[in-house]
Amino acid sequence: MSTRIDAKFAELKAQGRPGFVSYIMSGDPNMDTSLEILKGLPAAGADIIELGMCFTDPMADGVAIQLAAQRALKSGQTLPKTLEMVQEFRKEDRDTPLILMGYYNPIYIYGVDRFLAAAKAAGVDGLIVVDLPPEEDDELCIPANEAGMNFIRLATPTTDEARLPAVLSNTSGFVYYVSITGITGAASATQSNVEAAVARLKKFTDLPIAVGFGINTPEQIREIGTVADAAVVGSAIVRQIENNLDDDGNPKPGLVDAVLEFTKTLSQGVR
């Protein structure tokens, strides 16, 4: 099985540069604005896109992404609407890899088989489900791989060498290395810590390593890109959305342009 994610990392390798992965929450601050941002991300330099699935209890996320999930839920965002967004995106873009990221509960409620069929049909390439450990691979990971989607697992600073083989066993696409201990957007990643961690992961897997959590500037992206295959930015982009809302939580004029301009600035870190 070869996916758009595999093709993108092969292309990046041929270009001799790391990738830039951008994250937004689907439906933040509303579906139309969110879709407009989503459609603009590839031209703003995103090599791969992670699209958040909003959930009431996002335990791995910091304040910025928690608030984004709340805004999305308040605007009426649902999992079916998120899949609809992917479908709309795919009408114009057949190449950019798109990953759904979130928690298992909404997928479980929707029904795993039904979800995988709908996600595949919409044009989803991979899943990151942060609260499903390897022990539960039969729930979603293996069925997703069988449906032709990558299941991307997170490794953290506290994942020891005894645990790594289990974490990596059914992982595909890439490994997402969480560069800090804690929640998203809480601290800054440092190149030296990441370098040692990536070297350790590479002993166990040939998969590309993308590094996320705590990356906020083009300079950090450039640094991380010297040791990893890709850098992931989420909270910093989500905060740009928040900064361009009025007091009632409605988008100010120019929100989409401001967010995409900021993303373009970040993407210079890999180019």
C-alpha cells in the first residue's frame, strides 16, 4: 500500500528538504471559514495537513486547541461535517496528504467501519488518534491500515526502548515525535533534545519522523528540519485564528488571509 503521505515524503527526500505539516481544527471558528483556510494551506506552503476532529474532552491539547475545539463545537461542527470538508478540499486538491487528528470517542460513536469507509471515500490519507494505545490496535489501527489509510502513532520523550517496538508495530506513513512532555503549545522544542530522540527512533524504524508540539517560529522549524523529516505546527496557527476574532467570536475581515500569510511565513523554515 502506498499513500499520498508516502509519496509526499519520497518527493521531499528527492528535493532534499524537510516537510512542513500544518494543523487546524475543523469548524474553527465556523465551517465556511475553516474550509477556506483548509483550501489555502497548500499554496501557503503546507506539505501535509492535519485536520482536527473536535471533541469535548481533548486531553492531550493545550489551551489554544481546546478553545478551538470549543469554538468548532459551538458553531455546530460534527464528524460528518469534517468529512464533508475533506470532500470539498479534494475537489480542488488531489495531491496534498490530509490526516484527521483527534480522539477515539467520536469515531466510536459514528461506527468504525462506517467511519473508515466514509473517510476513505472523502479522501483522507491517515489518522492520528491520540488516546488509542497499541494494545487496542484491533479497534481502529489495523482496520484503517487494511482500508488503505496510514495510522500514525505518537512517540514521546517518555517512550522508552522497551515500549518503542509496540508503538511502532502497526504504525505507517510517519512517526509523530512529541518533542516536549505535556500538552500541545505548552513549551518550546529544542533542537538538541530532538536530535537525540530522532536518532534513537531511527534505530527502530525506517519511517520518516515528524516532530511536533512546541514549534512556533520559522527559525524553530529550520532547526528541527535539520534533524527530523518534518516539523508540525498546530497551536501557533490556531492562535492566529483566535487573534482574528471579534468579541463575539466571529471572524474579523481578513482572518483567512492573516492565517494563511502567517502559515506562509512558517513554511519558509523548510525552504
